[in-house]
Amino acid sequence: MLTLRTSGDRGFADHGWLQSFHSFSFAGYHDPAHMGWGNLRVINEDRIAPGTGFGTHGHRDMEIISYVLSGNLAHKDSMGNVKGIPPGDVQRMSAGKGVMHSEFNHAEGAQTHFLQIWIQPNVSGIEPSYEQKTVPLNAKRGQLQLVASPQGEGHAVKINADAALYAGLLDGAESATLPLNPARKAYVHVIQGQLQVNGHALQGGDAALIEGESLLTLNQGHNAEVLVFDLSA
């Protein structure tokens, strides 16, 4: 079964310095029908104004992934990491038993646009940790590239969760398939462009919630960038 959720169905918050679309209930946006999907808890599409950002705040027992689309996200945390996250990099922070961090856009005149993703871990109370990897564009071109997994192989960051995240770039005749376990859940988030997902037309900001299916087919893309999650039920 495939259920579509359009970009306009998402929650939205305009804080002036931050504009954020919420795929699932988050902060002041609460929708009992969309509290998460499987162990995927948060997908926020955030745009941070120049010279602003999230001040120091804490997390615990959550796998947090940042996927930057434009600009540069400046990260600083209580583990001693001071990093810049550019487009093409995937960053993972395992909050574990507790971590403090901040995220800022220090660029002058340039917005930072990124996806903030939270996945519920399968362990709790572990030591917090950080990882960042660059995923080349050609690794995502015309295919689904693994970018986060429990093993952290290749271009993927390692997450402490029963989940896998793939990223792809599809245009024109390019297509990609992914075998699915019908007993698990999948989630497709179209970041930008247009794409057919198992025969359904999606565009930037749209998502497909999938369960009970054995195959995912992505095709007929037009400048499409997409994330695909394989999730525990």
C-alpha cells in the first residue's frame, strides 16, 4: 500500500530567521495522524537566514542526520566537534546519553537550506558520537546510493538504528529500483524536482508512505533528488 502526502500537507513554521516545513509532528505542529513512520520520527526542511541559527540545545537517545542542500551548516557540539557541513555531505550525530550542540549559518547573504532527520535508535544511553561523510554526486546519479546504515559501509554514515537511508538523483530516462521487505515500512521523500514513485507522480516536498510492498520503482524523473528510507515497522 502506498499513501501520498503532498508538500502542502506538511506543517509549517515561520520564525523569521527560520522557515521550517515539518513532515511529522514537531514543536508547535501537532498532527496525531503523523507522529512518525516506523522508526522515522522527524523530517524538517529548514531554511536558515544568513547570520542566524539554532543556539546551543540538547538531545538524547536519537539518531540525527543533516542533509545540506545549499549554503553551509556550521555545527558545534559538546564532544568538541566544530564542523562545516556543505552540500553533498551527510552528517550523523548519535545523541546517546546526552549531547549539546548548535547549528548556524555564518554566510553573508546566503541562505542555508537543509533537511533535519531524526530516527529512533535501537539502543539507549550510549556515548554520543559524530560522523560526517561526503557523498559524490556521481554516486547518486541515476541510482539509489546508501548514505546511512547500521554498518556504515562505503559512503554511508553509521547509525544506531534498524533503518537504512538512500539518496538518488534521477532525470529523464534514468530509473532506480529497490527491493522492499513487505513486513517493514518504507518512506520516499522527494527533495526537489518531479518523480514517479511506483506509478504515482510526486514533486518537491511530497512523500510516499509505503507498507506491504516488495519493490520500489522510481522513474520519469525531472531534475529529481530523492531520499528513500527502509524502516522497521
